Amino acid sequence: MVGNCYKDCFMLGKWMELFLGLEILVRICIELHSYQAKLILWFRNIHCTNFCSISREERIWENVCFSLWPSTKREDVSNLINSLGGFRKFYADCFPLIVNKDVPVIQWDSDLEFEFDWSEADYYGDYDDYGTVSPSDFVSIVDVRYKDKALYSKVIWGIPDSDDFHGWFYNCPFRIDLIGYSNEDDNHEGEITLSVADGLPPIASIERERKDGKLWKELRDGIRLSWIIVNKKMKQAANLASWTPLGGQRHWPTEKDFLIRFGSILPAKDILPCQVVECILVLKCRVVTTGEGEGEGSQTTLKITELSMQLEDMEGSHVNGRNSLLVLEKALSCCRSKNYSEVLESCHRYSKAQSELKEEKIRNESRLDRLCILSGIAAFITFWYCIL
């Protein structure tokens, strides 16, 4: 059986090389990252030196990046990537996903019960470090796909609305609203819509969708998001998205809305007391048209109404702009992996630690409440004892 597998791989490799050419065959193998592709190359007796020489060609990696991230086709983005070290390095940095294996075990500190009890040094760290990080250092390269179709591409130079260095941005919750930002500044871009022609399943009504959830399942399985952050000064890049959704909510906040959540767990050691934060990327869709009866579901259309990024700490509090810049800078040198199960495991560890922190906080608050009640009862008894 193994011999038949080898023979099939040999014949497949020979056929592909004959009709596609060696260069295209290598490019396919690069994109597949599969064991079968490696077998094809092996049984076609492609010498390691020839493969390495072809794999070093920037033109191949440039085409691979163009297919994965359509926004990289822009001339200014291509120039930026070349300044970082080329498309091969860019692919190596941004295709693997961020994996944070250092999620700490959070223990409750009675001296720092609430966030507002932390000193500024505990929460903000050394203020002198912030002068080395500027919003203008960052570039966001964002691509949204549904199945094989590119829906939306956007490049933002800097952080929106962060012009005032010592203004509100550095002390207020960090958030980037990408769709709203692009609609205001790019009048030539219209609404981002999905329809049956793009592969959406037709739905007759919202009530039918609420029962079978077919549209929601197709959205979760088909939507892909890439949000690459580049630091021009450090010449580093990383993908903060999880490619596929980590979770979401259907029919929220209204029955026509679908909220899909992507993200990653980022290190915040020496920046925040919790040592890790969650990067939350939210994509929200709204049903704008449906079929009114049986067979009329071909009218089904969705519109993307929100695409945003924000950072939250272990307690669910938004991280301010000042700390967010430091976290983003630190994330560029974080560990990465092509194994999606490791990404999910990292997110599960964070969720578990977050749940344990909330439970510990509730227990401490319950003990505090009981202590207050007992103190009140003791004071009441003492008062009447003194009177009587």
C-alpha cells in the first residue's frame, strides 16, 4: 500500500512538472505546506540545491503574498515590504500565527484588589519608555476574505486619531474602527457586501435562519481575516488575527446582526500587572435583504458594518493607547506557529486563567461582604448592649 502511494506521488509529480513547470510546482508546494507536496518533490528527484535556489526567488514569494494578502499589491506596501527585508521574510513573519505559551497563573493580591487601587507605576510602568514608541511607527495591513473571494483590503499608515502625542489617545481605551475610518476617508469605496453569488446560502427569512443556523455556520466556516501590524522603525511585522474565527454571537445585538470574533493572546510582561492581554478583532455583519418566501432566498445579502481592534486585560478592561503601543511593539517579537491547534490552546489557556481570576475575585468580594455584615451586626449588638 505504501508502494502504491509512492508510485502515485511519483506519477503526480511527473505530470505536474510536465504540464505546469518546475517553478510553478515549487510555488504550489510552498503554498500547500503539506506532506504530500514534499513527497511529490522527493519522488521527482528535485535536488535540494535547485529547490533552495528557486525558493529564494523574491518573485515567487511576491506572488504568494499577493494571493494571500491582496493589499500587498499596492506599490507603497510593496516598497514597505522590501524595506523590511523582502517578501520572503514578510511571509515568514506574517503567515505563522502568534502563540503565547506564557499565560501566567493569576493569584489574587489583597493589596491590589481593584484596578483603581494600582499605583500609576504598577499600571503604566516606566513613563520614559513611551517616548521610543510612536503611533506613526505602525502600519496596519488588513484583508478580509470569504472562501476564495477577497472582500476588503485596507492599509492604514499610523494609528487613526492619534496626532496629539500627550492627548486623549494615550490615556483613553485603545480602539481602531477600520470600516468607519475607511468610509469617512475613502469616498470611492462603497459598501462591503456578501450575497448568494459569493457563495452564501439562501435564507427565506430571519426566523428560518434562527432555527437552522445555516447562514451562521457558513459565515464562521468561510470568513477569513488577516490583520498585519508592521513597525517601520523596528522593521518587524506580525499577524494579530487568527485567520479563522475564535467565536462569535448570532442575532446580536439585533436579530439581523452577526458578530464574528478573531484575535490573539499578546504578551504584556513589564507593561501591565496581568502580563498578558487579549487582542480582540471584531467583524460584524448585518442581513440587509432576504427572500420573502420559499425559493426567494436568492435575494439574501449581508453587509459588513464593523471591523475593529481593541486590547483587553485579564479583567476585561480596555487597555489604554499608551500601553497598547508597547504591547503591539512587544508582539512583533512573540513566538509564532503554523499549527492552528497551538493557537487555540493559547486562547483556551488565557480563557481559563481569566475565568479563575473572576472566580477568585467573586470569592474575595463575598468574603468582604460577609465581613461587613458581621461587623455591622457586632456594632449593632455592642450599641444596644451599651444602652441597656
